Amino acid sequence: MNSRYLEQARERVDNEEILVNLVARRVRQLHRGARPMVKPDSALMEADDVALKEIAEGLLAAEMTLAPEGEPELAGEEESSHEPKITL
């Protein structure tokens, strides 16, 4: 993992847990064939570094929303769930 990109990404996303989830979700997308939004530094650049570079350059961010009171976020969830939902 590129420490320079990691530090730059940490400056953009304060919460480490959100950063980890954001990177993990983007890595899954890249592994499934999504195109990178940045030019990789080399042909051997790992997907986690690509995701960190995208975040560091401000091309990828997280949006957090809470489900409205009394409405579950997804079918089958408890109504009292107030966990934030992270979307890319």
C-alpha cells in the first residue's frame, strides 16, 4: 500500500473506518472490471493503491445518509436501524 496516497486519502476522509470501507468497496468494483478514474503509476499498481489515489485526488468520496425515522434502509432490516449508509 502506497503510504503517500494513504496519507493524502486520510486528509480527505477523517474517519478511518469509512476510509477502509470506501477503499474496500472501490477495490471490489475495480476487480469486477470498473475502469480506474486515475492513470495507474505503473501496470503493476494494485487496486487498493488505485482506490487510494482516486480518493487522494478528490475523485472518490463517501456520502452518508440516515434512513428516515421509522423506515428501514433495506427490506427485512429492523426499523430501529440508524446505521449510516455509505454510497460511492
